[in-house]
Amino acid sequence: MKITWLGHSAFRVVTDNGIRMIFDPYESDAFGGALTYGPITEQADLVFTSHEHADHNHTKDIKGPFTLVAGQGNRVERGIDIKGISVYHDTSLGSERGRNTIFSVITDDLVVVHLGDLGHPLDADTLRQLGRVDILFIPVGGFFTIDAQEATAVMKSIAPTLTLPMHYKTSKCGLPIAEIGPFLEGKTNVRSVNGSDLSVSRATLPVSPEIVVLQHAL
């Protein structure tokens, strides 16, 4: 599969047989211009939205027709096994920022998990539901989500082979969240890619867990 970090928490994943998935599309210029990544006008077959905030659920610019995937539950779309697990956007059972859906997608013999705007550690039941995870998209910026220290603990509890950080401050994100530095501090298993794309297959997964930092495409 080919993974592209579009920006913020938005990723495009294209499977080996050409199914196009977009996770958590943002609204360009959302929050009074705090988010200035370019509009997502990609073609998609499946679009995943973890919750109803403008930086995670903006689908109107995406070209289709596509199937919208939201909320908890198991389903199969385009031959892809999908699991939605309901968690929270905060540490107060959703009383501050509501619910959030973790999506686990099985395709190309890989398990891909997008944590959305996770706001708390994961309990044993959620970890059991996730099971093996090959590729993890995880928020690391804090304030609205888990921060660098919490993200490190969540990553260790999930134990993915590849971790791709997201939802952190960049030159195109003016939200009051941290840059990626605090999450990477002290970690030696980091690979920075001079581009937005990453091709992954089961055969090319690293032997040891690795954090991969992409550049935003938009």
C-alpha cells in the first residue's frame, strides 16, 4: 500500500488493488485560519471521520462517489475489514470534547489503525479489540489530544511495527498544540522521510519497531 500524509490528521491510503481511503479530512482554513493546509480534493472510495470536528470531518471537497465510514462497529467495504472502536476525545469520558472513534482497517495483509483525536490511555479491552497493529497513526501534539508522553505510552501499549505521528504543530497549523520534537525526544528508532509518501507491504515491514516522520503533502 501507499500512504500519504496530507496534513494534520489526514492520511490517504491506497491499497495494492487501487482502493483509495482518506482518514480524518480537515477543513482548510478552519478555526479562523488556524489550519492552513491546502484543501483535500483527492479522489476517494472510502472516507473515515473519527469525530465531528472541522479538522477531522470535512468531506465536501473530496471527489467521489465515496462511502463515508463513521462511528463504532464492524463492517466490510470494498472487501476491506473495518472495525470502529468508540473511545473519548478527553480524559473525562467525553464530557469536555465528546467521543472519538478509533478505526482499524485490514487490507493488503496489514492492520492499519488511526487513533483520531484520542484523549486518554487505552484500557485492556480496547487493546484486546485492536489486537495486532502493523501501522499506527497517532496524535502527539497534546492539549486537544494525548501529548508526547502519553502518546509514547499509548504507542508502547499497542506495540505497532510502524508508527506515524500526526496532529502536531507545523508551519501550517496554528493550533495551541506542541511540535513533533517532544514526542521524538530520546527515541532512536526514528526515520525521517524527505517527502509525503511511504510504500509499505508485509514483506517490507522493519524487523524492529520504527517511527516514520513524513512531510505534509498539502
